[in-house]
Amino acid sequence: MRTDWSKRWPDGAALANKDAPGVPLSRLEHAVLKLLYEERGITASGHETTDTDPGVATTKDDYSLESYILGTNHYQIEMLANLDQVPESGALVWITFPRSRTARDSPRA
């Protein structure tokens, strides 16, 4: 999901998008995810923001959007960048996991 949110990087305050009390503002809606997964049949979703659930929900331990996605046996990817360089169709996305610098089997930097 391209929102150009990643262009706020490296400005942490702009990226967090907090309201006056300091709670990150909403980004995604359950109805949108339901449409994408149940009607359009997507396999996974990805976005540029730091979390799928809005900050106002996570401050109350409400992770219902992430729970919905995982509950449908699908996955999501957060903190994507450079989505403006991906074509609207025909792109191949390779998904992997980051390797920790402190992992026991990783070489020292």
C-alpha cells in the first residue's frame, strides 16, 4: 500500500504523526483490510507505516487489525520504503527476514 509515508524519513516526529496528547494517528481501517482480503483475495499486505494498528488503538493494547490479518492465515509487512519505484502491476516482490547483527551465527562487523 503506497502512501508515500516513507518520504517522512528520517524525521521521526513526522513519521510518528502523533496528535497533541502524543498518540500516533490512525492509518488503516478494518473495512479496507476486509475488502482486500475477503473480496479481492490478496495474499499479504504491506505498508510504509510503523504499524498496521493505529496508535490510539495500540495504546489500549488493541491490535485488532493485525489480529484480523493473522487470523485469516495471511501476513503483513511493515516499514516498506521506495514503493514509489514499484510499478502498479507486474512487479515481483521478494520477502525475507532481516538478519540481526547480534545473531550467534552472524559474522562480526
